[in-house]
Amino acid sequence: MFGAPSRPRGAYARYSEVDVAARVEGASPHGLIVILLEELLKALDTMAAAERSGDRTRSAAVQSRALSLLHALESGLDFNRGGEIAGALAKIYREARRLLVTGAADREAVIRQARTMIADIAEAWGAIG
């Protein structure tokens, strides 16, 4: 009610939210991780494209989403049952977060580096189930 007026959102954005919500609703725990990884890869692709086109505002907005997804992935790790694998994944997620917030001159390159790390995990995770 108070604050800045909300900006109308495009049909694609609304459809995307409904699509993700529907997929999440019926997903198994393994499926939820797949969805988080897919959404993170999309966010990193969008962030890299925004950097390439010089749209820092868009990049910053998507960066926030990517960081939230990384946090969700890390907070979902079970260190008791996952052992060394959970520890290794936590390190990768932390490194990806570090890359995304770094003030590197070539932002697109560090985003691509983070994406490569996450894509490897997504591929391995997809092979499991």
C-alpha cells in the first residue's frame, strides 16, 4: 500500500513464476535441487547477458536472485549424511558467491566462471536421478 508503486510485470515473467511454482509443488527433494540449479543457471546466463549489454541495473537485480539461490542450495546441505560431498559443495557454492560479488573488471568472465562450476554440479546431479 505504501512505498514505491510496483512496476507492471511482463507476461513472460508471470508465466515463469507460475511454471516454477507448479514444478516445485510436485517435486521430490531431488527434484527441488534440480529446479534450484536450473533457476540458478538461468540467472547466471541473464546476468552475463546484462553485463555484456552494459545493463548494470538488470545485472544487479539478477545477481540478488543468484545469490539467494546459492544460499538456498548451501543451506539445504546435510553435512551429517553428506559428509565430504556436502563439504565440497558448500565450498563451491561459497566460491560462486564470492565470484558474483567480486569487483572484477571483467564481470562477465567471473560470471561465466561461476556458471561453469554450477553447470558441472547440475550435470552430475541430473545424472543421479
